[in-house]
Amino acid sequence: MVDFTKMHGLGNDYLFIDIRGQAQRDDSEWSELASIMSDRHFGVGSDGIILIDNPNTEAALAKMRIFNSDGSESEMCGNGLRAMAKWLYDRGQWQQEAGIETGAGVLYPEILETRAGRAHRIRVNMGQPRLTRAAMAMLGQPDASCFNEWLDIDGATVSMSCVSMGNPHAMIFGPLWDVETMAHRGPQIENHPVFQNRTNVHSVEILGPDHMRMRHWERGAGLTLACGTGVSAALVAAILTQGVSRRATVEVPGGELVAEWDESSGAVFLTGTAQEVFQGQYDPR
């Protein structure tokens, strides 16, 4: 049996599995289990699973590993990181100013608000954005950036700007794409040959100097209700190409996030809520 806790950040939902002190499974087993458990009709239903593991560094309380619903492993997830901080806090395992180890390095959540003794609103230091094509595994000059670059997809041409937050993101600025357009163009851009390890895709509409709204197509998960690293990447790209201020409210299908690109540290900070849905056991047989 696999014990799990279903949690979400603005509808971006994951099944958290504490594997500390357990017999280790091969990555291929976790990949297969992620696909089975994430199925919304024949499994539990989620955007993926997140493993809570022992860290490899004393700077972190725990290590977060993310397997998407298609079985692929992701480097980072901002909504998942907030939910993991809540999981640790609510179980008395939190230490102030502690970090969580991710595929994008050790990152530092901060509990801003609690309700009935449980973490509710959480601010996460998402780290510094990476602006080179090499950081996004893109073809082209490794040290070059990708802003307002034209991309041909299935007979159409879109202008995209790309930022990595430890995982790659492609932003298309303009009127917000509807769900049908996102579901059509998202996988075309995700799997475009220019991205050697695929990419996350976001439609971004600027509503004002400190207000944006977005829709997401996540690499390995498809349409999702929120993407924390995507919001962070979109803010950076919007500041550099659209004149947006360094702090903005961002509407996503699952709610609102507040993103800020700190000028002194160079880090992006993301604030939002996290919720626990239920606990359960899954029999993988």
C-alpha cells in the first residue's frame, strides 16, 4: 500500500508520498506509479506525485521530487513547493528559515499566514531566473537569450519569450488564449524541436502595469489550473519586454498569485495559498 496526501496550490494538485525511512523504489517504478495514480478516471487523480525524501544537504529539511502525470520527472514546481511547506508545517516538522531541496536547488518557503494552526498563505523564494538558451535546453547560441522570438508552429507564427526557473518556460504575450487554443498550441510548442527537453507553455495577457492573467500548458501534465514557476517566469519576461512593474498580481485559472522580482537579490518571490484535500492509501497491485 502507498500512503499519500492529496494537496493543491490553486488547483495545481499533487499526491504527496513520504518515502523517508522506506525501502527505495527505482525511478521507473515511481514514473509508472505517477501515471497510474494521477489518472483522473482510473486512479486518484492529480497533476502528478511529489516524493518527500531525505535531503542531500544540511541546508534543507527535506527533498522534493516531482513526477508528472505522464511519468516524466520535473525539476521544480512552485505550487508543489508551497504545498510541501504546508505538509511539513502542519505535521510539526517545519523549521523557520529552513530550505527544501529541489531539482532547481535549495529553495526557501516562508509561512506568512496560518489558520487553525495550519499553514495557509506561503511565500516562496523561487531563486534567480536563468535567461540563456543553454539554461532552457534550447537550440542556438548557448549564451543568447530568447525574447520576442518568432516560432513557426503548424503553419502559424507566434512571438515567444523564454525564461528558466530551474525548468523551461515559453511565454506568448497578447490576448489570453481560450482553453481550446491552449490545448491545441500548447503541445505544439512544448514539443517543438527548438526545445531539446520540451518546455512549459503559457499564454499571458497584460491587464495593467501590475496585473496579468495567464493560462498554462505544463510539460508532462497538460492543461493545469496554476503553475508557480510559470508565473515567476512570466513576470520576469513581462518586466523585460512589456514594461510590467516588479511586483504584480497574476490571475490563473485556479485563483491569484502575487509575484515579485526582487532587484537587490535577483530572486523571484511567489506568494499564494496551499490546501490539503484528503489522505488515503493506494494499492498499486
